[in-house]
Amino acid sequence: MPRLKSGRTVGISFEPYMRLLRSPPGGRHYGTDIHFRLHVHRPMDFLQFASVLEYDQNGPFPPDGMAIRSDYLVSDLALGKSDWLEDEVDEFDAWISSKADLGSWLKNCFDEATLVTRPKHVFRTFSDEGYRELKSHSDAVDRLFSLYPIVSFFHFTDIRNIPIIKAARGIFSTNVIAAAQIPIATLGGDSNSQLSDKRKGMDKYVHLCMFDQHPMEYRARQDGRILQSRFLEIDREVLREKPDIRFTSIMANTNGARLLTLGEAMDQLDFEVVCTRMDLSDATQMQRVLAARKYELLVPHSVADKYIRNL
């Protein structure tokens, strides 16, 4: 249990979510920590989160001492997501990365468990402002679905990756793939595209598109990176699971691409063309379709296999 340079002492606790996983299977479970709602569907969902407790510096450690909530939830740890100092982030990162026994403990608790220590983010539990942001996103999802009968989004990949996606129980961002050493057969983007994604922070997202066609998929086949492509159909409910999703009106690593919240996207993107059969012989309608084919939906870190309709 590390004592950071600031004097902060932290430990990891997986309660109260352990209780949810011990409950009978079926249905959707909710773990609540103050205003934070964690949707727990299976152990792999749960493994993305752990509560960080802060202990009384002058008292004994638990179980003899009393733990107080530090109001942090850990899923990957990154400077800028909390008020932690940079050296605290580095210290905590080094500590959790060194705990091979933590991974063993997880595997003893669950049939399938993987401890991914990079990339890391620290999230505060929701303040009133955070709760309002979550509610605003939920309302925007309801409004989107009421206005536009969108059923699915899409993610293209090489068919050689399908067994790996099944084994990993989902699609992961390229930074998680690298951190967890997931043996993906091939990536869709070339080396320049991957470098651009990393430089602009787009490597932390799973990139989805609006149609089962995309300019990058065509280019990947032409360049030989993808031998035979498969467009995976992603259920629209993925929008509800992650309120920090973003949209772009052009390919996300393009210069000038702006990340849009769902509310902003509804004001700026042409969702009508996404869910309406257009007359492609009409030049104006064809241009709308071509523009919408460049839209991207960015999902942080992962898309669980429960959302993949044709895996």
C-alpha cells in the first residue's frame, strides 16, 4: 500500500461491486458509489473499475483502522482526470503495475480476468455538475432515438481478428491493445494513421462509423492491410453505457476534426441521412451520404461483445 510524496496513502477496494457479482445472474445490476453508477453485466465489465480508499495518516490501517472514501474511482489513471500531482500519478502507476499478485487475486475471484494497468485514468465520483452532465447525455440519447430510428453503428476489421475479438470479449482501442498485448492480427490504419491517432489522443477510442462502408476500410483493402473485411454491427445502446462518447463530422485524426458531445452532434450532424434511404442518383443527396460516411462515433477504451450483433 503506497504512501505518496504528498502524504496521501491509497489502497484498492472492489466493494461494493463484489456483492453484485455474487448475486444471481440475469438482468442488469447497478453498483452505486455516491452519484456514480457502474453498470455491471459480467466480470469483465467490473474489472474496469476499482474504488480507491484514502486512509487516516495518523491511525492504523484497516481492518483495525477506519477507511474514508477518497471519492475516486479507478479505471486507468491519467493526469488531468483528477487533482493528483504528476509524480503521484507516476508513483501510483508504478505501484499498481508492480502488483502481479493483484492479477492472481482477480483470477481467483473470476473465471476470466485480465488486469490492464495501462492506460490509466482516475475519475472522481460524480458531483452535482457531473450528475447533470450524465442526465443531459441520457436525455440526448432518448431524443436521438425518438427522432432518428438508428439501429446500429459499425466497426470494420479484418476477418482474421474475429477469433481474437471473441476471445477478448470485445473490441478495444489501440492503446488498450498495446497495453494489454492483445494479439490483434492487423489494424485498419497504416503506421502514419496510428501515429496521428496517438499524437491526437484518438488511440484511446474505439472508432465506429454510421454505415457498413467507410473510406478508411476501402483504403485498407487497397493497401493490403486488410485481406477480407467484416463490418461488425454495434447495437445503438452502446451510447447509453458510456456518456463520454464523442462524434466527429470527419475522420477523427484529420486536422481540424472537432470532438462533439451527443448533444452537439445532434445539432451539427446530418443524422437523417444515416437512417433514411436516399436517392443516390440525386447529386445533392449523394453528397449528403458521402459526407455522413466520414462521421465517426468514438467510444472510450472498449466496446463489449454484448453490443456486437453479428460477432
